[in-house]
Amino acid sequence: MDINTTRLAYQFGNDGQTESIQIAFNGNMSNNYINATIEIKQDELDNGQSFDDLTKKEIEAIGRKKLSDITAVDEEKQTE
């Protein structure tokens, strides 16, 4: 399934620093659809990284990884 990035939204704190970024994804294949909004917070970045240092491609990669992680099927939980 092709999953496209449809929106990047930055949330700023009172000090003007980026606190988080929301990334919207959508995709479809035949009659199967996915729509998701993923929020990345500063504490989810590697040590020393800041949102201001990241490119759009890097932010999108972090968002896709998080989307993959949270939608993965846990086989052990499926059998309980």
C-alpha cells in the first residue's frame, strides 16, 4: 500500500521552540484504507537532535517508523 504524507504541523511553545510535530498520512489499496495522524514529541528524538535540525524527509521517516510501530500486530496478544 502506498502511504502518502498529507500534512506536517508544528506546535510551538511560548518560548518559540518547537514542542512537537504532527504528521498526517493516508493511503489506500483496493477497498482498504488507512488514515493516521502521528505526533512526534521532542523526547522521542535522538539525544542532541532538535526539530529545527531535521529535514522534512527525516521528520517523515521518524513519523513512518512510529506509524509502523504502533500498527504492528502483536501475535502474542492476538492469541490471548
